Amino acid sequence: MMSKAILVTGGAGFIGSNFVPYFLNKYSEYHLINLDKLTYAGNLDNLKEIEKSERYTFVQGDICNRELVEYLFKTFDIRGVIHFAAESHVDNSISGPEVFIQTNINGTFTLIDVARKYWMNAPFEYKEGYEKCRFHHISTDEVYGTLGETGLFEEVTPYAPNSPYSAAKASSDFIVRSYHHTYGMDVTTSNCSNNYGPKQHNEKLIPVIIRKAINGENIPIYGDGKNIRDWLYVLDHCTGIDLVYHTGKSGETYNIGGRNEKTNMDIVNHICEYLDKKQPKTQGSYKDQISFVQDRAGHDRRYAIDATKIEKELGWKAEENFENGIIKTIEWYLNNL
């Protein structure tokens, strides 16, 4: 049987490089084409376990390059898109917003527009044999803005992005939505909370804490350390994306969250306590290295996701609790740093 080609964008990034091996191992009927620009955030070492697979093809390139995207659709007869590729580091979006607008908005537009023209004859009319082609877009809880001390983000929460990063992601969500309503395209979107786990880029919070701790450096924590995030283990996110792609309702959005709300201080204390047991310092605790730094501009106070819809409608649930997930994560970094 011919395998069905799916274009995965940003598959060398943190979530993508966890998703691609998971998806290839689970399904034998797919050929994954991984299109990744390999910016600082992409790392092919994270895909070593599947690089020799006959059902995997890596292409280095930019999702904004329309000619390249059209070429991939034609060459591989792409029958689905799972779109991870995005500039996602909030601090970088504050210092250099332009590339976020370019990649997250124009890149998403290019991908979905090429897909529409390749799969469809006219609005609401798929080409014969292409009726089941779906475009799945991966987004973030940051599009909803910030929460007070109570409440959760739901799929119907009004958008209120506060950083150039989240504004660009919100725009990309709206583009995808519009292609469903205007052209009748089969699209789904998922908005996730903060992911953690193996293969995350070294500049994100949890890898920074681990790296600085074991190197004996100051561990920088923004402001008072009381910003709250809902943490989702990356493989739980992968199973959620898989479910939405295969069984989600066309045109719908699904929030994927871990129901693990932690302050940044909770996270740093947890990691330091584990390291104190695992490889104690000759003197004192790793906590002695914690140092408070000036807060990020426009730093959202609290994010938390209500995952009821995907749990009830698609039967998803997060398998990993934070206590186990963070140990797996720390151990991976200790082995790979």
C-alpha cells in the first residue's frame, strides 16, 4: 500500500521532534515530510532515532517560500498538514518582532493557501480523492492574554494577545479559521499550555534552570517568580494533536492543557530539590543560586487551560503528572547537556 504523505512543519523544533517519532512509530501508513528552516530552535540531533526511516523525509527550508511549499505538495502529493513551525520565544519577539510577523503570519498563510489550491477546485469543493485532506494548526494559550487569580482559558475565551509573539500566533489562528469559513477547508486548531520535556531548546525556563544550576551559575527568575503557567508534558501534547488531527471536528479549536498550574518559583524549587538529592553540591543547596532579575516587558501573570472539551469530546487525557514528568525531563538534560 502506498503511504500517505503528511507535511509536518517545524518538525526539528521541541514539540515537533517529539511528535515526529511518536507519530511514525504509531502509524505505518504515513510518510512524514518534515519541512524545517533549522533556525537556532531546530536541531536534527533530536530526530536521530528516525532519520533512516523510509517513511521520513527531511527538507530544510522556509514555510514562507511559496515555490518550495508548492514543489513539496506536488512532488510528494501531500494529503495533510500538521503545522508546528513558528517563532515562539517571547523575549525574542520583544527585541525583534519582525521575524515573528513574517514566519507566524505570512508562513501560515502561504502553507494554507498552497494546501487549498492543491486540494480544492473551488470554495467548498474538494478535488476527487482529496476530500479527507486536513490542515491542523498548532497554537498557544498566550493568544488569550492573561488571567487573574481564578478562571481558565476556554475555546470561547476572547483573544487578547499581549506580546508580538502571541499577536502573531493569534493572527495565524484567524487565518486558519477564515479558510474554513470562506473556502470550506477542513481545518482544526489546537491551543496548548506551556510544554516541558526532553529536547526543549536550552533558552527556555526549565532547561535554563537545570543548566545554570549544574554549572554553578546564577539561576535567573523574572520579577517575583510568582507568574503562573499550566505545564503540559510534551508527549501528552503529541497524543492530543494526534487525536485532534484524526478525530477532531472540522473548523473546531481544542485547548490542550496539563492541569498542572505552577509558579516559576515552584518550578525552580522543585528542580533544585531534585538536584540536591541527585547530585548534591559540596556546600549549600542549588537554591542558593536563584537570583531575581528585572521582569519581562508585558509579562502575563497567569495562564491556565480548561481542557474539558478535548477530554469529553475526543477522550484525551494527560497521562503524565508533573512530579514524574519533571524527573524524566531533568534526567534527559543531565544525560544530554
